[in-house]
Amino acid sequence: MKSVTRSLRILEAVAQHQPVTVGELTKLFGLPKSTVQRTLVTLAESGWLRANRRDTTRWEIGARVLAVRPAALQGSSLFAAAREPMIRLRDTVNETIHLSVPDALHSMVVVDRLDCDHPVRTFHTIGDTSPLHATAAGRAILAQLPNRDVEELVAQGLERFSDTTPADPDELRAELDRIRTHGYAVNRNQYRPGVCALAAPVLDESGTPLAAVAVSMPDSRYDADRESEWGGHVAGTAKEISGRLLGG
């Protein structure tokens, strides 16, 4: 039991301080470096941790945690507050609706989805991850974060997934300004070819983004003339979810 407790404490510490080195964890817990290293390797072999892709001496949360999180969230206040507004949004626009939460600055994780009745529709598996800068849900979150967090993400490098991905730092900053002005983010083929989405942030009482709700559709059904209409529906849904979380 002692080793299990130690592993859980180290897992929690990595989640809090990621990306973190063996030396930093050793100082934090006062354990032998070999013990910490052995625990990290064991957790990595099981998928709970992974080495940072830019600096393999640092450790961060792995895919298994991201896969477990959606199931855990289904009993959470966020999931409960979001379900009914998401259903109404789906019935209004008849497109796929999904709810995503940020995994720090690493990615967005899909935690809930409602499908439309079109035979051709977008599909997002629960637990799917996507980059913040390239998606509507991710940019809806980024637009509400402090500038220091945005600049930290920019410093990590912005991967380009299509010709229209905002991979240039100035382009991304300008897009975040637009999102703050309009209240919703738009993605037209910027991450996955042929997939478009509009998203808005769910905020807590201090204005911190907790999640993003999005409407997603094939590019063949995207109508630029309806962008403000769809964006208004998404922003309204996100605001309703925020109000429900605050007890309003």
C-alpha cells in the first residue's frame, strides 16, 4: 500500500507541476532519485505519465488520465449543468454538439457529445484530444486566459495542421482579440479538413474558463451568412451552463 500511495502522490505532483524533472520531484518528496525514477517509469509504462516531447527529461500527464477523466466528469456538476442546454442547442441547429475541457495548455479533451440526425455529420470520440490553437473550442478557452498563458503556448511552438491554421503568433493573437469581441470562436478547416465548428467558453465566477461548448459540422453545410446566428446560439448556451454552475 505504501508504494501505491507514493505512486499516486507522484502522479498528483506531476499533474500540478508538469512538465517536471526527476530532480524536482526528488526535492519535493525527499525520496531517493532511483525510487522516483522507478515510479515514473512504472507509471509511464501503464500510460499514466509520458515524457515531454520537447524535453524528454521532463514528465507530464499521459493519455490514460485523459481517457479516464471524461468518465469521471459524467458525475460532475459541469456535466450535469451542461446536458440540457446542449440538448436544446443540438435541437436548434441540428448539428453535432460537444463539450470539451482544457488539459492545462496541452490540449482540449472531449467529455460529452450529442449527435445530430444528419446522415453525414462530424464525429468526436469521448476522450479525443485536440490542440488549443487550432480548434474553435481551444481558442475559446485561450481567449479567456491571461496573456502570460497565451505567450507560454506560443513559446512552445504552434503546429500547422492546414493552410489556414493560425500558426503565426500574431495571427493567433489577432484571432483571440476577435473572439473576445464577438464572444465565440470559429474554426473553418483549421484542424481537420472538411470540419468546421463554432465554440464559446463556460466560465466560473472569477471568469476562468472551465470548458468550451461547440457546434461542429461538415464544411459542406457551413454557411458564412449564418455564422453570427450560430455563434450567438453557442455563446448563449455557454452562458446558460455557466449560470447553472453558479446556481443561477
